[in-house]
Amino acid sequence: TFLYYRLKNLSQNLVDEHIKNELHTLSNLMTIEDQHGQIMTELAELSAAASGEYGEKLSGHYYQVSDSNGTILVVSQSLRLGNATLPIVKAGSRPVFTTIRGPGGVPLRMVAESADFSIGRLTFEAGDTATDVYRVLRSFYSLILIIFPIVFLICGAGVFIVTGWGLRPLKAFTARIGQITEENLSERIPVEGAAAELKPLASSFNAMMERIDESFARQKQFLSDASHELRTPTTIIKSFCDITLSRERSAAEYREAMARIGNTVDRMCAIINRILVISRFDSKAIRFKPARLDLMAVMAEVVRLMEAPAAKIGVTVGVSGESVIIKGDREGLAEVFTNLVENAVKYNRPDGRVDISVASGKGEATVVISDTGIGIPPGELKRIFDRFYRVDASRGGTAGSGLGLSIVRSIVEAHGGRIEVSSEGAGKGSVFTVHLPVGGPSI
């Protein structure tokens, strides 16, 4: 729209400039002749003049002179031959431009201007056809309304085709992803042959699916192991109930049966509590209460708790080292070291030893718990911290839920530390090493 009106104004200004120059030429000629007293003669000559486009009948180029009474004194030959005149426009000393319908209904751009002469006030009018201007405008208008929309449609179709072609690999990639559900998590997006732009995305997606697949596998294994662990005490309770109720028994037998059922329930509650702790770790629901504490004092407390169970099986527990101040949750760390020392005592040999050392260095505290127990086969070391995992064969079938070390690792990692285990093999003891930052994380 801006271009259309801009072109219209430019074209009209060119026409206006032309007819204004024609008008001034005529007016200046009259002024010169008036100074010589020949104005009437000049007016008569103008009426008879027939030169160029002004001499052709209704050529579209006209001029006209009228007096103050509206009497037409002079018309161009192009008007006289067509027996036509221009409408008289009241004008002052400044040019007045108008667009009218001229002879034959042709659009005409006209200018009028008045000036004073010795014979009175004369009005000069000149006009040029605007047909060429309107033809140019119509051509431009058609270009805008017809050519441009066609170009836009072609460009739009081209963009649509090119975009569809360019996005085709992405659509195939998306469709392939949509086919992966919880039932086929092992499926992967092929990186080879993929578009160059999608290869990093495919690699990242496959890595993410690996982690998700492993997480699902762990969850399934966790549910399976939890069900198995809970089924065993449930079966024991059911068996005791069925046997006890199968016939009349004495009060002592009932008490013994209830005691066994109670012990089994205690074991079941311990398993359930540990499962809940693991679940809270997974959901980040556990909130520790960090405080300054002395690791040597914590270890001394753990040793006091384990003295009686250790003495019962003839195991000696000793602690050595230095006082190390760290920031951590006292109850959580006490559970860590109690669990580790308890395992070292439980899986030890008669008259064995459990040695605990506390030290610091390189910005971290180190607690080493070594025993002279039955040890861990090298092939089992990587899985020792897995949930519900027990090295039953090498540990003489000792009862346990297999969750203790998993909880230990979770608590240590929540404190920004790490735990390591080493063993030379079955029957040669084990060494658990806990590293904790001295400053402590914002747990």
C-alpha cells in the first residue's frame, strides 16, 4: 500500500510539474506582451496557434484563458477542434491542481492560476491527460495483487517442501523414540546412518535409555528381592501357626511357639524398616542434622556397643588413631560404623580381631575397619554394596537382609564421602575404608 501511494504521488507530481511549467510559459508570455501593449494581439494569436500536441484534436494536452467574468478568451486548438472547453476554476495567484474528467471522459490533471493584466484579471488553465499515470498505477496494482501472491505461494510451497524434507530425519527419529516403552527399554536409536545433526542427540538419548533401563532393572530386582525376603519370615510364621494349632498343646509349647513367631516378626520388621530407609534415600526424603563431632568419640561409642556381642564369640575389637573433627550427622555415621563393625564381628572367626583406625589427611578423615574373618571372594567385591546381595555361600549361611551395606554406602555418599572394600580372598579377612570430608557437605 505504501509503495502504491508513493508511486501515485511521484507520477502525479511529474504531471503537475509539467503542466505548471506550461502554464507559467503561457503566463510569462502574456506578461511580456502586456508590457508592450500587445496583449490583445497575443490572445488572438494564441487562439489560432496550432503547434505540436496542442494542435491535435482532443490530444489530451490543453490550455485555456478566461477573464474575471468567466468569459473564455482563449482555448487551445486541441479543444477548439473538438468543440470543448475546460471547466473554469476559481484560482488565485498560487497554482491550484485538480483532477477532472476531461473531454471524452478521459481523466485529466489540471492546474489553474490567476494574474492581473492591463485588461483585467485573467485566469490561465492548463491540463494533461492522466491516462498514462493510471495505466502505470493499474499495472503496479496488478503486480501487487496477482504477481506477489503467486510468488508468495510459490515461496511458501517451496519452504513447506524444503522444511518437510529437512525435518524428515527428525520425524523418523521422533517416531522411533515413540516406539520405545517400558516393555522394550533395551531398544536403542541407531547412531550410524543418522543425520549429522541428530547423531549427538541419538547418542545422548541412548545413554539416557541405558540409565533408565538400569534403573528399571534395579527396581525390578529390588521388588523381587524384597518379596523374597518378606516371604521367608511370612512362611515361617504361617508354618508355626499351622503346626501349633494342629492339636492341643501345653502352655509352655504355646509360649515357645509365640516366642519363635515374635522373633520372626522382629526380623520382618527389621527388613521392612531397612526397605523404608532405602526408599527414603531414593526419594531424597531423609534429612540429616549436620553438627561438629569427633570421629574418635563416635568410634569409641560403637566399640562399647559391640563389646558384648564380640566377647560372646571371642572376637577382640580395638580402636586407634587420632581425634578428627568433622561435620556430619551423628546418628547416621554411628549407624554406618556400627553396621561395619557388627559385620566384622559377625563374620569373623573365633578368637579373631577387628582393628579400627582413625586418621586425617589431604582434607579428609579416614576410618579403616579390618578384620580377620572369612573374607570376600574377589568376584563378589563389586556387588557387595548392592541391595539384598549376600555372599551366603562364603559366609556360612549367616542370616541377613543384604540391605545393611547398601544403606551404609548411601549415608556415606550423602555426607560427600566414599567407601571402599578390599579382601585377599576367602578366609583372609576384609578391609572397609570410609573417607569423609573434614569440612563436611551441606547435607
